[in-house]
Amino acid sequence: MNYWLIKSEPFKWSWDQQVKKKTTAWDGVRNHQAAANLRAMKKGDRCFFYHSNEGKEIVGIVEIVKEFYPDPSDETGKFVVVDVKAVEKLPRPVMLTEMKQTKTLANMALLRQSRLSVCPVSPEEWAAINRLSGL
DNA sequence: GCCAACGTTGGC
DNA sequence: GCCAACGTTGGC
């Protein structure tokens, strides 16, 4: 199983909305590197759900329930979506500042490339963040 | 509100 | 194909 992190501005789409709707298409990705990550996702993979701008923290975990297919909101037909389902809320959100202070996480794609909205997470990073959150 | 880091567009 | 100008994201 692979691990990922997906970002959303809570004003546009928040964790609470994700929980309420349960399963949704993760649409609107218009960056090729982020899209490549979406294409690499497999059913059953887990993703951290990160609130950008407002919050700047990981709040929950979602699971990939459907692998990539064309983004209905993209007229060019180049970009894709995956379906994600809310799995669990972190016992305690993990803030960006905490991640920056954690040595194991220094090389995280999230920290190195702040603009990338879909990033890979290594198993070590996944475990370290779970530890920070109290899971 | 500012700015760094990118990505994209368009003139040449 | 290069590069300047511009737009966007997201942290601070």
C-alpha cells in the first residue's frame, strides 16, 4: 500500500464536508505533477487530508476507493480524479510547524514543494505523523 | 498584504 | 526553442 497527502482549502472543501459526504471525486487538480500522483494511486491506498491556508494542518485520513478516471470538470480531458472516502479523523491535528520541526519529515514532498497539492508520503513519514497525532 | 516558487502564455 | 511577463498557490 502507498501513502499520499492531498491538500484542500477548507473554504472550498473541508474535512467536515468530506465526512458528511463520505465518498467524493477529488476533482480540480490542474497540475501535471499532482495529476501524475493521482494516476499512481491504487485502490486501498491511504491519504492524509491537509487543510491549506486556513489551518495548515493534517486533519484526517481518506482512502482511495476508485482509481483514476477523467475529471468531468476538465474540458481538455487531460486531467484525472480519484474517488476518496473519509476513514478517520486524527485524534489531534498535526500542524505544518510541527512537521517542520520533526527530523524524519525534513524531506517530505509537502515541505519541499509547498505548491504541490497531491504529494507522496513515505511509510516512515506516515508512521511519524501518526505518532505526532497520537494514533 | 507580501513574496517565493512555480507554471503558463505569447512574442520573437 | 528561449525567455519575459503574468497568474496562481500557499506560507508567513
